Amino acid sequence: AKEFGFERELKRLRKEHKDKKIKDYDITLALANLLKGKTKNDFKKICRKLTLRRTVGGVVERLKKRQYMTGIISVAFSPVVEFFADRVGIPKDNVICPMLVSDNFGRYTGEVVAKTKHNSKCCDRIICKADAAKELMKKLGVKPEECIAVGDGKSDECLFRVCGLSLAYKSDVSIGDIKILNLAEVLIYAE
């Protein structure tokens, strides 16, 4: 938001959500509109500036060596999620997130497409992570009890409910089965 110049608008939207005036998916739709005209390269320039936890790539690589399948379910927009999925070696087919629509010139149109449907009984996000996890489990041929979910916040509550083990990484809210402080701890629980 800061890099693209809509930090104030994001703060206003978050306050309206906190005050229960709008739904979380309304924030996503508004942000997609604010990104109208941006390109994938605009996002790449910003993503290159962001720091990824240095242990992430190693953890994903070790999980793969142990024959674990990895994926990402996120409410962040596709250019950001796909950039980091590629960076740590997670297949694009195993990524579920809101997809920004682009025109024939590669500019984002302000529209967003979500692979799963909004589930008002569960959450108010554009993607219900529980539905997305079930879809990914079906695609990968795994059962819920075979899944380990790693998340860091409230948007992971739905995800944590449908996976066999949930690890809350440095979460400031009380969610998940186990709280972890280092991503390498995932390897311990994956044994």
C-alpha cells in the first residue's frame, strides 16, 4: 500500500471493517480497484524489496525431500503470492489466492477472481481458506489428517479447522494447535 500510494485508503478500509461497516472481501475488492493499471512487473519491483524469512526456502526444500507436497493458500493477490511461491519452489498449481485480472496489455483491470466461493457462515474473506484447503487436498489426493497447516493470523482460522495439525507461527491471536516461533519447527512436527 505504501509503495503504490494507497496506505491511507487501506487504513480507512481496515477501520471500517473493524467497525463492522464492511466485510473483509470488500477490502479485497476495493484494493483490486486501486491496483487498476498496475502490471506484474510493478509488483515484482516491490516484491524484490520484501524480505522473506531466510528459513522458508530450506524448510520447503526439506519437506519436498521427505515427499511432502506443499502449497499456499492466501488472501493476498496473485502477483505477490506467485512471486514468493516461485522463489521458494512451490508449484503454481498448488497456489490458491485471489487472482487479479489483466487486460491484453498486461495491466490489471481492477477486477479480481477468487477460485473458491465466499462462505458467509465461515468467514467474510474473498477466499475461505477451509474451502481452498479442501480443494487442494482433493487435487493432491491427501486426507485432512495428513495435512499440516502453517499460518500466522486470523485469516487462518478456517484453514486450521480443516487440517490435521495446525501450527501458528508467531501469531498474535490464539489460534492453531501449536504455537511455533521458528519456521524450522515445522520439520519437527512433520516427522
